[in-house]
Amino acid sequence: MKLVLFAGFIWPAKPCSVTFDSWNEAKVMTTLRRIIELTIKRADLARLKSIAGSRTEAAGRVERARMLLAYRKDPSFYAVGQALGVHAQTVQRCVERAKADGALVALDDRPRPGKEPTITPEAKTWLTALACRKAKELGYPHEMWTTRLLAGHVRKHGPAEGHACLSRLAQGTVCKILDAQEIKAHKVRYYLERRDPEFAAKMAQVLCVYREVKILKKAAAAATKKNKKPSDAVTVISYDEKPGIQAIATTSPDLSPEPGVHPAFTRDFEYKRHGTVSLLAGIDLITGEVHALVRDRHRSREFIEFLKLIDAAYPSHTAIRLILDNHSAHISKETNAWLADQPAGRFEFTFTPKHGSWLNLVEGFFSKLARSVLRHIRVASKTELKNRIMAAMDHFNENPVTHTWSYKLDKAA
């Protein structure tokens, strides 16, 4: 029997006698071979390809995107269904909806009939306002809400506030209501308040010093290129303290890595504390040399000891400029009294703004030290910790690295 395509269906070419079984077979073939012309815009096509290869999209959206892409290449419901492991009718419904509503709309589920929501908008507003308050304000020992605690509070007090629909509120419903308002009452995000009214002016002063360092570096490089000694009239040191470095000892020996057994060093969970030490360090921003002291504390006397250290490290005619924060030891009576006895112009301090320690380049050096030396360190005593930190300073000074500030440097006043 010869068949022809007409109006999107396959029909017999001329009247003929067919048996019941052959007619059913032709009917199935007609259903499976129905063709729908599907046109997809270029932008929608790119989006479909992205969704089809995504690992984070919902599984249903990914599957429908693959159906539409496969049908675009081979317009056969049966073939697409066989390739993707779904029924041909599922493919047909997806394609029909894509043609009627658009390819991207067809990826989402249709709204399903269900029970009308019983939680009123007023009740949701009251719950949201409650979530925006701290739990401790309502007599709980908790600082912040948990969804379980909030749901229990709402069930208990909601009816008395005129919201009887909240008497059987579930924890999951609380999550949905808060998610719709993009409120996460169980989380805390930190911010930094500017408490220094002269923040911009002080930042500009620090940036001007960095710009001067840039000029001094170029002059030193030019002198070295001409086989001349660089000028030592001025040096700039970025200084800060790193307190609270813990001297922690192991209670059992570490186990070395063994192929096929454990790939990393294995350490006993228990440890012993020997106290803490403070690192006082400054980086010469022109040469990259690190000056450091390790002491038990970081008071005025330790800071003065550091100043004496760098005083002895440079010629008497060199002007030493320090960039440092507003720690009390840097402006104490003891520090000012010692500075008053020094030659005029020997030391000059440039203070970073309050809450602006990130402007100090030495912070990057401390980060490098913490990641490469102090991380996972174990010692038998505070003395060993001090010796190893100073050994790390010697190691860094073998190949000094000049730290450079470039962010907003050109905008310095």
C-alpha cells in the first residue's frame, strides 16, 4: 500500500482494502509520524543549548531543552523519545507547547491545580516582620532565628495576633515565605562602618607615600643600570604587628604520607598549647628587606625596640618613613618621648585611617607568611616558634620581594 503525506499526516494514496491489523498499524504510524514545524529564535536556541548542558538547572528543564534540540534536528516524536528514553507523547506535548508559547516557556511546568493558599498576605507580612527582629528581643536565648524556632513561635503566637491560619504552620512553609522575600534570618553578614571622618584625606596621604616609593624605585633602578650606588637619603617601611601566633605542640608524632595508605600527613587531633607570641615586622618598600622582632607582647617598649632595630639598620643621614596603623603603642607617651630624643627628620610616621589597615602593604606579607609558614605549624615551645619565625624572615630576605601598591595610585592627591 502506497502512502502520501497530506496536512501533516500520512494517508493511503488511493482507496484500498485493508485488514483490521494493518489499519491499526497505519493508525499508529500516522500518530507517530505527525510533523510540527517548530521555529526557534537564535537567542532562544543559544539558551536551550546552555540549559541542555547545565549541571545546575532543574532536571526537567534540562530534559525538555534536549527534547527540543533533538526534535529540531530530527522532527520525529518517536525517534527523539527513543534517543532520550522518554515516551513519544511526552516529546509531542513539549513540542506543541513550544510552538504555542515559546521554546523557553515550554521548559517550565504548567501551573497545576491545587488547594487555594490559606495563609493570608497579612499573616505573611507579620511573619516576615517577625523574622527581621532578633530572637533574643522576644525572650529567647538564641541570638538569631532558626527556621524551626521561628515556626514554633509563629504557631504559638500567630492566632493571638489575629492570624489563625498560622496555627499549623510548617517549618518548610516558613522557608518558602522567607525565600520569596529574600530574607535569611539565620545568617549574619558583616560590614565595616567608617568611623574616621578624615578617611579619604588619610588614604590620600598613604597613596602619596606609595607614589613616592614608585619614584624612588625608578631612580634606584636607573642608578643601578649606570653602575652607580642608589640614593639612601630616604627609605619607606610598611610596618604592623601580627599578635596571637599560637605555639601549639603535637601530643603524638605525625605520620608521613604512604602510597596506597594515606596521601597526606596524618596528625593526632589532640594538641598542647604553649601560649602565643607577637611578630613585629616592617618591609622596606624599596629594597624588599624584612625587619622583624618576635616577642611575647607588643607594647610600647617592644615597638621602641623595633624602632631601635631599624635605626641601626640604616645610615644616620637616612630619613625613615613608616606607614603604620593607629595602635596605641605607636602614639603612646613612651614612644613620643623616645622619638623626641632622635635627630630631627630621622623618623616620620604616616598613619592609615581607622579601619583602613588594608591600605598597609605589610598585610599582604603577613598573609603570605600565614599561608606558607604558620599554617599547620607545630612546635615544642615558644622559643622554638620564635626561632622558626625568625628563620622564615631570613629565608625571605635571601630573595627579597619588593611589594608594590597600584590600586588607585594615579588618583592620589
